[in-house]
Amino acid sequence: MTLRLELQTASKAKHIPAAGAFAAWAEAALGDMPEAQDIGLVIRVVDEAESHELNRTYRHIDKPTNVLSFPFEAPPGIEDDHLGDLVICAGVVMREALEQGKAADAHWAHMTVHGVLHLLGYDHQNDEEADQMESREREILACLGFSDPYQSNENE
């Protein structure tokens, strides 16, 4: 599998991971893809105003969020290897990492993996889906050297 990552930085945040880190996290989430397949992915890092507007427009939730996933659907008769776009809000990710007592890079990795899994069809609309998605996230993040992202939440 070959990942073609386009990183768009539309945030004024100072500590945004490098494109190589995003690529490694996305590739880990795409681990089960066929080796011969090329995958296109856009990751756009935004500030809270853009996240808020996109979340309100597409999810009808009137606040910024950590990550939004936009799967790509090619028009009929057109083949394209673009998986989709992720929009990650730097301010929300950094605030959540601080509030949850997590290292910033661990939370950035989690949000990237979480978003890519959404693009692959995972969801968390019910308990069974959430358990399956969270289990996959734990596996991927452990392979990347990060601890269970839900561990602190389970003890609350």
C-alpha cells in the first residue's frame, strides 16, 4: 500500500505534528489494505472557527470537534484511489490532551487513527460498533507505541 498524503495546515497552532508523523499514523490505520493499492488522503489541520463551521454544516452540531471524516465517493464511471479527507482541529486536540492528561502526540495519533477508521467504514453509533472501533484503535495505537486512549476515561 502506498499512501499519498496531502497535509494542509490552516491553523495558527504552534505544535502541529510533521507530515511524516501523520503519514505513519494513517499508514498504521490502513494496515490491512492490499500492498499494491495506492491510497490518497488529505489531512487538514484547522483552528476552532473552521471546525465549528464544518461541524455545524455537516453534523448539525454547533461547536468545534476534534476530528471530522469526509469519505470520498467518486462519480459513477470514475475510478479514483482517494480515500477521503480528515479535518483535525488543533485547538480541540490540544485542549483534550491536556484535560485527559495525555501526551499531545498520543492524542494527535489517536485522532488520526480514529478519523482514518471512519473513512474505512468503522463507526460508533451503537455499543457494538463502538466496541469494535475502539478495539481496533487500541490495537493500532499499541503497535505505534501509544497506550490505550480510553484507559483514563474508563476509570472516571
